[in-house]
Amino acid sequence: LEGAPRWATLREAFDRHQGVTLPESPIWYEPEFRFANFDEFSGLFPSYIYPWLQTPFGYAELIRDVVDSLIEQHVRYGEINFSVARVEQVGHSLEAVLALLEAEVERARTQGTILKIFAGISRNQGVEHATFWVQRVLSAPVIAGFDLHGLEVGWSADLFREVFAPLREPGKK
């Protein structure tokens, strides 16, 4: 979700909320551009996405833009992954964002686009952090599944086996 808004929408939101005009096209759209590493890529989020999300309607605008883009492209099925912890880190209510996602999933369905929402859990914050967030959103109807975010070096997925064990039970996501 956080990495999926259209550049034109991000530019408009940045101008409106930050008073800063971003270039017509970002440098990473250039054909020869390559990120040096994952840190360089993820370093863009605090500069471009998080300031937008900190505004009162940031998540609503972001979610609407991403869903609109999928519908306009006639996407039949898509999976949207978002960082559950980030929602509260930027000052929003997780419950409100889950409700926005649920409403947009339904709106997309009426337009012929099936969307599944996946809760992204950061492995870099450790097992206790992951356990907290899995338990926090496990019963949310809009959550179709979970994804383990972050750097794999030093944070093997095996460390989180028990965190995700309840999800392997019949009827779980």
C-alpha cells in the first residue's frame, strides 16, 4: 500500500500538505536507474510517504488512490499489503484504517476487482513485536493474510514460526 500510490497523486498531496512541488517524474523512473540496496529504497518512505500519511486524511487518500488505480487498470484480482504498525506510528487509528480498507475492498468488488488485504509485520522489530501485531489484527475481517516485512539478513523467517503458528489452524488466514 505505502509503495503503490501513483506519482501524480503523491505530487498533488505533497504540494497540498507540505507546500513542496515534487518533480514531474522521480529519478527512479529513469530507465537506467537502480537502487543500490534495499535501504536506499526504503529510505524514500520517510521522505515521500510518511509525511502524507501523517495528515488527517492521508490514509484515506492513499487507499483510495491505490484502489482507483487498480480499478482503472481493470485489474481483476490484487493483493494489497500494508504495514500495520506504521498506521499508529504516524498517528492514525488502526481500526479506522481497517474500516477504510474494508470499504474500499467492497467498492472495488462492485467494480469487478477482487482485493485481498495482507497485514505486513516487521521482522526487524523482533518476535515479540510480531506476536503483538498478529494478535492485534488476527480477527479483523478485512485481513486475508500476513506478510513478514524487512531485511532477511539476521531475521530468518524460522524465528517467527511460533508467531504464525495460529494461522496454520483450519479456518485461519
